[in-house]
Amino acid sequence: MNLIRAKSIEKGWDLKLGELARIWKGGCIIRAVFLDRIKKAYDRNPELSNLLVDPEFAKEIVDRQSAWRRVVCLAINSGISTPGMSASLAYFDTYRRGRLPANLVQAQRDYFGAHTYERTDIPGSFHTEWFKIAKQLKI
């Protein structure tokens, strides 16, 4: 829904996401009660930026996240691929953070190609001689 919302804004389509949920329920195999809940969320707030910030959806996701994490961990530990559940959990974790771990990606890029990185405590671009530090620490 968030992707559809973003494209609707970009293209000026003015899509009504609650109405889309209603149409989908009546016209395809996705005749789930879940679509009714999506429609109600957009009826409550037509400008809803994401279902994760709807009070009812947010409460349910937060209440169930421990079980969700256990299922994903059990699947991973059992060698069972759960790309949808795993990616959704990663999306949830990313969406609820004020700061993301992009600094790790920056550090990796700097390590392998001297691409520099930014820090959160001081402005500017930095490069670290990672091999020299590792040699000094005898890693």
C-alpha cells in the first residue's frame, strides 16, 4: 500500500487506498477480512502515510512482533527460506528507527574501496586506513 501511495503522489493519481482495498476484496481471490481492516484504516485517515502508523495496526504489530521474530528465527535456524516474512520484519525494523545502520554499509565501502564515510557526531567525510589499524591490533 505504501508503494502504491508513493506512486499515486508522484503521478498525481489521487488514489483512495481504502477504496482500492474494497475493490480488491470484491473482485479477486483476495477476499480476506484483512482487506476490510485496511479499508477501515484509510477511512479513519485517508492521508495515512503507512499502515504501520495506524493505531490499530501499530498495536497489533507491536503486540505480535515477538512471535513474528521467533518464527523467522526458527525458520532460519531450520534452513527454511521465508523471504516474505524476513523482508517484512526487516522493513518493520527499518521503518520504526530514527537512525538506520547505513553507517555500516559506508564503512564497508570505505574498507574495500576508500569511498569515505560520514559520522553522526561531526560533519564531513572521513576515510580510515582499516588495514593499518588491523595490523596494529594484530587482527
